[in-house]
Amino acid sequence: MIDAAGLRVMRAIAQEGSFTAAAAALGYTQPAISQMVRRLEQRTGTVLVERTGRSVRLTEAGRVLARHADPVLSALDAAEEEVAAIAGLRSGRVRLMAFPSASATLVPRALALVKERFPDVTIGFTEAEPPESLAALRAGECDLAVAFAYEGTDVARGEQDLDGLVITPLLEDEVRLAVPRSHPVADRETVPLADLAGDPWIAGCPRCRGHLVQLASGAGFRPDVAYETEDYVAVMGLVAEGLGVALIPDLILRTVHHEDVVALPIEPASRRTITAVTTDDLSRVPAVAATLEALAASAAGQSRAPTTRMPEPAWSI
Amino acid sequence: MIDAAGLRVMRAIAQEGSFTAAAAALGYTQPAISQMVRRLEQRTGTVLVERTGRSVRLTEAGRVLARHADPVLSALDAAEEEVAAIAGLRSGRVRLMAFPSASATLVPRALALVKERFPDVTIGFTEAEPPESLAALRAGECDLAVAFAYEGTDVARGEQDLDGLVITPLLEDEVRLAVPRSHPVADRETVPLADLAGDPWIAGCPRCRGHLVQLASGAGFRPDVAYETEDYVAVMGLVAEGLGVALIPDLILRTVHHEDVVALPIEPASRRTITAVTTDDLSRVPAVAATLEALAASAAGQSRAPTTRMPEPAWSI
DNA sequence: ACCATCCTATAAGGCGGCGTTATCCACCGG
DNA sequence: CCGGTGGATAACGCCGCCTTATAGGATGGT
């Protein structure tokens, strides 16, 4: 019945003392004010303005409206400003989830980038394996997930799970074979997986284990999984002790080293694609988009020579 | 940019959890909500609602709007309610001015009537002689004035002073001659004013004195004004002591008595008309209209020769 | 796996709110 | 008496906002 525009007009009249001045103050023409007041009066069923020839005076009811204008309009402005702050990245909060090995370098770098460009955008971060983070995304408990998919598979299995989701590839991560320095294949340039058919294996997270089994099956054997752990530091320790061999994503090797372990390219090569996933709607939320962009930038700075294979002293321990 | 309607919609969505439910809650159809949200989104330049197939979820910006809805809308409701209270006579304040002798009975009775029917309407009351009260009315310092005009003259002299003013006759007040009981004319039914040409006179307020002079001049003499006082009790005392004669409105005589004074009709009869005066705008303010009506009712109950007519309550815009 | 159901999006149409310009009228001061 | 200022009114156009009708997509039960 009464809206903000009406209050604004009444306040202007109270302040300026005439319809014409109020119109000028609001950027309207005088008849606009005249009609607005009349509409307000017939809506409220009361006289709001006393017309006294030369100027106008508010009646009691008119003063009531003028008096209420300030709180209402300033609250409205505050709301608008808050939204504008979010839209303008002067505010905003992103709930980010990433799988553990992405947390090491890719994510911190992205967080730093966002903080640098938009100091007032805050990012909440939770570690989670891809299936879990995608579920959180669907449940609305997360705005942006960093996930990965091994070559040939998709981030989310099942085609229909994908729609409504925006999937941005961040980088290609080569899967390498970690063996102890003393292992017979340690000197090889590349290793066919079949050569490790007889070795005990160390598997990581369920999906990684699945990937291992799949690769091995392609190479014609079923891996003998001796140990399972999701902790790559532990994996390296186990490998170093000669207790088994393992597949380790290249990304991990940049932060987890062990001098007694070498990481070799395998044959045929296998990669996983690290992606950022969000929903269609959320991808248009400025803070989310900014974070996504930062992740891409972080990934671009991190990829060495994505698909090519490289001689590698530095990170193969 | 953002208005109350938008906030109401966002709040409803937040509360109800879906567009359809929000529409139902607000009495709209679903597409109305859908479009409203879209408009808000393009105005703010941000995504406000995350569409997740089964239901919708607000984004951070959306929650900001929903959160601001309560204060704004309740302030708006409060304003509306306050105005409605004034319109519905559950509130309101009338600044009333009346000349002293009206204050005696006519006004108190009217005040009582208003208080009885509309306990929450408050009436501020100030005594003032007609010219003064009309000036206050024009100056906006008064909403309703009780004034009087002697027969043949007008409440406000000058024709043009009258427009914009609403003048309601309340009652006709006969002017009588007060003489001491011992005065030679005290037994007469009516007294030609000329018979008092030789007596000393006691005059009241300037206008009353003017009226006296005018009447006397009509009767062919110039009154010898021995005393002047606006206090009718004093007038009665002076008359009782035989210090002079006076013209006294009938209305006064109902409250001011003196056993040694008789009040006689004069010849030719003279009356003053007691009127309520307000502005055109103010006459449509409910509290003012109610007071005006009460004054008329009070006058009707008081008039001996009910030559007055009730004013029509005019509180439609 | 299909179908019924529920939700949202979109199109098209109508009405009214709200602004504009043009014009008139009342009041006021020189 | 006249010019300036301020308000009211009329006529008009736009667009906001609601409606109905309909399509598309996700869900959940059998």
C-alpha cells in the first residue's frame, strides 16, 4: 500500500517545503509530485498535505509518513549497498572444497590471488574427496569444488549428473610410478606397467585404487594391493622402504619428496584432469567467478609442460 | 532501485523455500515471482537465487535482501498503521482555539463528546479571540477555531479572506442588555437601546466594543464607555454595583450569574453567530472533522432557539 | 524404467502506476 | 494592475507487474 517511493516524496516535501522544490530535489517534475501525493492520499484515505496557497504544510498524517521515511529508506539503501558490495567483489564469501592433494599448492595459490585482488572476499575452505565435494555442491553446502577425474572417466559418473554443473578444466596431472631407488626399473626412462605385475602395490583413496586396478587390467594383470592409505607421505615412506610400488600423481610430487623414491613416467601414459566444478547459477556469482578464475590462473602457473613428458631431476626426488 | 515489493518477495522465497510457495504466501501466481526475481537480479546485476531443480536456494546476495526485508517491511507497516490510526480516529491530535465565552460550555461539552467517542484523539485547546485564532489557523498553528461574528458582519472581514476556509455556524447567540435589578428598565420585557443613551457603559473585548458602538449609533447615540474589561464576571460585578450597563451575549449568562443583575432582550434584537472555522484541507482530516461535529452537537444541545443546522461530516477525500 | 507430479521458465496480453508536457488558475509582491 | 511563483489538471506514453497458458526439467513412486 505504502511504498518507498511514497515515503521519499513525503520526506522531500517536508524538507523542501513545496511540491516544486521537492520535485527538483528528486529530479521529477512538479506534476509528478502532485499526483503522487494525491495517490497517497486516496490510498491512505487521509489528507496528507495542507495546501495553503503559497506553500504547503504537512498534516499530522503527512508528518507521520515523512518521519518514517528516514529509517525505511536508509535500511533500503543499506540493503542495496550490501548487495552491490557482493556484486562488486567488495564483499562476498565462497565456500570452497578441494581434494587433499590440490590443497597443497593449487588452492593456496588461488586463495592468495583472490585475497590480493579482492581483499574483502573471504573464502572458506574444506578438504574433501571429489564425490563428497560434488555432493556438497549439490546440497548447497559448497559453492565451488576442485575435483579430478582420471583420463577416460568423468568428474561425476553418469551423464545426467553433469547438467547444471559448470566444469572448468584446471590442469592435466600425469600419473607416475613411484618405486624405491633400488628397484630394478628405477633407471628406466619410462616403465610399462606390466613390468610391475609381480610387485606389491600401495593404493590410495578408493578412486585412485579403482584407477590402479583399471590401468593394471589394461596391462594384463591384477595388482597385489599390499597397503592402503590416503596419506601420500605414508605412501612415499612405504615405497622408500621397498614395501611396494605406487601410482602417484605428479602434483603430489611437488610437495611430497623422498630421496629414496623415484617417480617414473608409465607406459602407456595416464593422466588425471583436475577440474573446478560449480553450478550454473553460482558460476555467475562474482565472488565464485573470481575464485574460479584465480584457480585457473594458479593452475596455469603450475603446469609445467602439461602433456609432454619431461626429464626430471628436481621433483623425482 | 530496490523497493519494498522486492524485499517482500525475497523474504517469502527464503521462508517458503520455493517460488510457488512464495507466490501462494503472497497471493500471487508463480510466474509473478519468477519474473520479479529476474527483474531484481538484473537490477542488482547479481544472481540472487540458485535454481537447483527441485527447489531454490538463495545466494549470499539473496540472503542479504531477505535479511533486510523484516526491518524495512515492519517499519513500513508501522507507518501505515500510524496513518491508519489517524484516519480511523484511533489517534490524532487537534489544535483547537476558541474565544473565552465559548470555552465555558460549548467547548468543554464538545471535548467530552470527542473523548467519549474517540478516546485516543487528543485535543489541544487554547483560548483566543477570533482575529487571533483565525490568524493562527492561517499560520498553521491551529486546526480548528471557534469564532463569532455579530449579525451583519462576517467572521473574517474582507471577502477574499474567506476562501479556503470552511465556516460552520454553530449557534445563534442573542445579545442582551445587563442592567442592575434596580435600574428603571429592569422590569421591561424588551428594551430599546436608545433608552440607555444616558447610562454609563461597560465594554468588553475590542470587537464587542465595536459592536456596541455600532448598535448605539443605530439607535442614535454614542455610548459613554465608563469601564472596559474582557472579564464577564467583572462586568456582572460592575453592573450589579450600578456602575453601568452592558451588552452581554446570552451564552455567557448561562454560566455567569449575578442575582442583582437582569439581562433583557434589546430592541432591535441583535445576535452574534458562533461559528467553527477551519481550512478546506483540515476539514477532511478525520480528527478535525470529528471535533467539528462534536462542536455542532454540543451547540445543538445548547441552543435555545435551534436555528443552527448540523454540518455534514466530510471525511471522504 | 516409466509415468505422474511438482517446480520453474517463458510467452503474450492487459491494466495501472507513474512519469512526461502543456496549460490553467490562485496567490503574492512590486 | 501585472508578472512571477507554485499547485492542479488533462492528455499521453512507457514500463512495471500481474495474469493465463504452456513448455521443460527434476523427482519419486510403482
